[in-house]
Amino acid sequence: MVQQIMPLINDIPELCSVYIFSNNKSQHEEWTTKWQKIKSVHTNIDDLCQSLKIGIKQFNQDSIAMSFITVNEMASTDNLNQLEPTFMYTQIFKDILLDMKHDEQAIKQFINYCRKNNSMSPINIDRFEKNYQAQSAIWWYTSFNIYSMLNYALRTLDADAIITMGFFMCRLHQQIQQLHQQQFDTDHGEPFIVYRGQGLMK
């Protein structure tokens, strides 16, 4: 089956990964070397689900758009005039979101939005509703699929989702700023290098 299907679908640019579920793993494993898009072969459904979760997380990370601009470039009006318009609009949008006042109603709207759009599992929505605390925004971001929901909204510039998550983005931003300040104070402002890997589509 793989031998017939892969030549037909391998060149489809929208398809990034293929996972095979089969009782005969050894028979299909050779195809992982022949076809780059075949990521793995599984005989166990739990292993397949785990591989899919890892693949989705990696895809979401690789799809985050990034722009870089130095502090000196930000200070120059000439350079600002040459910036990508999308970058400027997102900066303005971010500033507006961070200046907005967010109350308990904002959290309720987010929960209703998640239920309506099936953005998270019902169990995780209930857990968020009962346990969310503003001071633990970073923890929530890395848990329960919120990171992929927020990253997708930012990547696609989904205004409804971004505004709905505005309260969360605000708290997340504040926490990151606090941690940055703590690190800055500890290291006395010494520069250091950080690395981030990102896959690029052909």
C-alpha cells in the first residue's frame, strides 16, 4: 500500500509528515529511508499517538514567524519607515493589548470561546476555569495546548482569538518581563547568547 500511495502524495507541499500504523513494522521501516516524509512506523496505537503529539508540537514551533530588530534600529525614524508593515501593525496591536484592562469577564469570554471552538479538551477547559491564576501564566502557556492555540492565533493574525486571549498574553508578557529583570539583576546586565532552532519549509 505504501509503495503505491507515497509516490502520489510525497510531493504535495501541504503534507509535511506521514505516520504508518501497521502490524508488520519491519516491512514498512525501509520506507522511512526512501521517503523523507515518512516519520515513523508503529504497531502500537499509544506510541503512534505520542509521535503525533511530538510532531504537532514541533510543527507549531517551526511555524512561528519571527522578526528581528535591534534597539538602535527601533530608535531610528528612517529605519522604522522601512520596516515590514505587518511587523509594525503587530507591534501596535501588542501595545494596545497590553494597555487594555482585563478583568474576570475576560477569562469567562476565553473559556466560552474555547468551548465554542473546541480549542481545548473539555477537561482542560474545566481545569483552566477552576485553577487559573494570573501569576502562573507561563506554566499554563506550556501546558494543556494553550501554547499551540496562542501561537496559531499569532501566526495567522486571527484577531478574534488574539483579543480573546489578550488577558492571558498580558499576564504572560508581565511574567516574562519580571523574569528578564531578575536575570538582568543577577547577571549585572552581562550579555549572553541564546539559540533557537526552527525548521524551514522547502
